[in-house]
Amino acid sequence: MTNKLDSLLTRINKRHDFHGSLLVAKNGKILYTNQVGYSNFKKKEFLNDTSVFQLASVSKQFTAAAIMLLHERNQIQLTDTVNKYFPKFPYENVTIKHLLNHTAGLPKYFWIAEHKWKQKRAPSNSEMMSLLETSNVQRFFKPGRNFDYSNTGYFVLASIVEKVSDKSFSSFVSENIFDPLEMKNSFVYNFENEVKKRNQLHGYRLYRGWRHLKINRTVNDGIVGDKNVYSTSEDLFKWIIGLNNGNLLSKKSLELMYSKGETIYGRKIPYGFGFRINTKEQNTIYHHGKWNGFSTGITQYPEDDIVVIVLEHTSYNATTSLNKKVKKIVEENFTS
């Protein structure tokens, strides 16, 4: 099985410009972990198991867990509205649960930052919350009516974590999630406020089929909660194990995170709290992310007790099909 996964990595590195890391686990144990390709193209340095990737939208599950920790400590209720914490928030009746399930109907903060933010540096979460109050942009729909995947919702959740805990989102997540689970290579990063860490990767794109160009920061890169968690595949495996074993949250909280949400009309939606839920072919709990050259994915197949973690940093775009290939190799070659 190791040989088959090795050759799969070599093949996608050559054919599809995959420069990243793959981890496969079954029954709570790592079966395979490896990296292929470069961490730095100029210096021709190779990736290794300490290379730290930006998780993009896979970051959302940490935001959801931070909210559930505050919920378990009775510091917030899922039925609380954003206005309880930010009285001037211009979209009324949006609850924490709406934000978690992507049913809040909020406008896209990317657009607001690109059109309404007047400074050179990127806004922080608190500055973006203030901008939302004054920017006068309409929401897409009234809370609870539809499912609309929203980065805005998750940056607002991270802002609530900061307000309630009186700590930066970065500190709260480090102290309450990364440290207890011994995720030593994981951190929340805002390039305006934090110093670049050792082994922290840059995102690239392929230019004219052969040159790798670094992707520059944008006005949206200072916001955390919807993205900007950095980690390694082994740390992410610690996260999944810690979460599923109840080392972090209660069974009840985990069930909520792993259950489909629903609209006010009772229509089920394919998203829990920070996780996508697919029950069509086989029950799958997963999330993918794409941002500034990083392509990421954590996929759990609960019935087979298989976890697949893919992290990449040169704009790879076939994470879903790679997952399927990996799962097939494990199913055909695993002997307990």
C-alpha cells in the first residue's frame, strides 16, 4: 500500500504540479504520511513533515470549535444574536447558529473590503466589523431562509470569540485547542500583526506552465476565522483524534458539529458547524479550502474509520479526485 501511495504522489507531482503533503489514517492510527515537491522554488528546498500550510477554509472548523467551547462554558448561547455582542451590527436577528450553519444571509466581506476599505494595510476583524456597520451593503436574505456558504459568517464568529474571551482569536485558539492537543506546529496568522514563522509556507501559482510565482497578499488577508489557520498534516490528525475522542468538546457538542443544519422551512442543508456533511454515497464529514495558492482538505469516512488529509501550496485543483484515489488504494490494500 505504501508503494502505491508513494507512486500516486510522484505521479501527481509530475503530471499535476502537486507540491504538498498526504496523510492517511485508519482506526485511529496513521497508515501513511509523506510529502512531495518543493517548499521554496527559488532555493529548491523540499517539503518535510514540519512544513506549515495555510488551511484556507479548513480553518472554519477551529472557529466552530472555539464557539462550542464558549457555549459549553455557558459564556454564549447558540440562539444569541450578533447584536448581543455588537449592538451596532446592521443585520438584525442573525444568531450564532445561523452563522455556524451558513444560513445568515450576510453580504460578502471580500467585496466590502475591496470597495469600501480606504487604507493601504488590510483590515483586522474588529476594523472589518466596524466597516460592516457603516458600509450599508444589503444582505442576501433574511436569517434562516437559505443555505449560502459564507466567509463573512465565520469572521463574525471569530470576532465574537474575541469579544467574549477578551483575547485575540489567535491566543484563544492556541490556549484552548492547539496547546491541549499538542499541535505544536499550528497557529492563527494575520500577516499585518504577526511575524512569519519558521517553516511557514508561501502560496504559489504556475506561470506559463513552468515558473512558480509567489502569490501576493490582498486586502482580505488580515481577517481570521474563515481562514488563516496554519498547520501540518500530523497536527491536523491530532486535531481530528482529539475532537472525536472527546478530549476537547462534549459528545453533544460534537454531534451538533457533525449534524446537518436546516432552514426555517425544515429543509436539511449539507453543513454542520465548520464541517460539510455528505450522506449521498457514503457518510462523509469533510471540508476543503482554497486560498492564495493553498489547496487543503480533511475528509473523514466514519463507517470505514478512514481519515485523509491533503495539504498543497501551488494551486492544485483536484483534491476531491485525489481523495477518492487514496481511499480506493486503502480499501484494496489494507490488511489489519
